[in-house]
Amino acid sequence: MGRRVITLTGHPLDSLVKPGRPPELRELWADQYGSLVAAQLEPDRRYALIKVGAAQFAYTDDRSYLRALGQAWEAGFVPEPLPSARGRELAQAAPRLRGVDAALSALTPADVQPPARRFS
């Protein structure tokens, strides 16, 4: 069963190759979050973080952050504000990041469940 990523559309995958992004950080983000989320991250940008269930979401400005808090409540979830973090700190601060500036009005319980455990 694949993981569904909630994110804004219109961000090309080739934006992963922006100048100034350390290649190892790009690779870490892509491995940890997937290429759609990784394409939206910047190492020096500060992100406001929200946890909903097991999922975490990052926001680049106050307006989208506050809108997402309200949308999560309206969808029947209890959002938990987390301490903000710079992009280069996200791997530790938000290991289950599912979206950047994501609208949360269409969240379902499946969207915020922990990822399935993998057995080898």
C-alpha cells in the first residue's frame, strides 16, 4: 500500500536541482519525504510545523499555517503545533513530513496514520 502525499501542485520535480542546495541534503529529503515534498524545501528557510496524528506538515508563512490549523479542526482532527525548524533541521524535527503549505481540509484518517511497518 503506497503512502499518499498531500502537497500543493505545480512544483516541478526539477526544482530539486536548485543552486545552493547541498546535494546530500536534497538526497536525504528525497529519501525521507519523497521527491514532491523534497522539491519544496529550502535549507535556510524556517518552517512552522504541525502534527496531525502521525503525520507532520510544514508551513512557510503565518497565513497558511493558521489556515491549516483551522482546516485540521474542521476535518475533525486535533492538530498539535510543533516547534519551528529550519529546512536543514527537518529530518530530525519532522521525520514524518507529508507536505509543505498543504491544505488540510480533505484529510482522512488514512492520511495521518503511521506508515506501515516493513519486515525483511
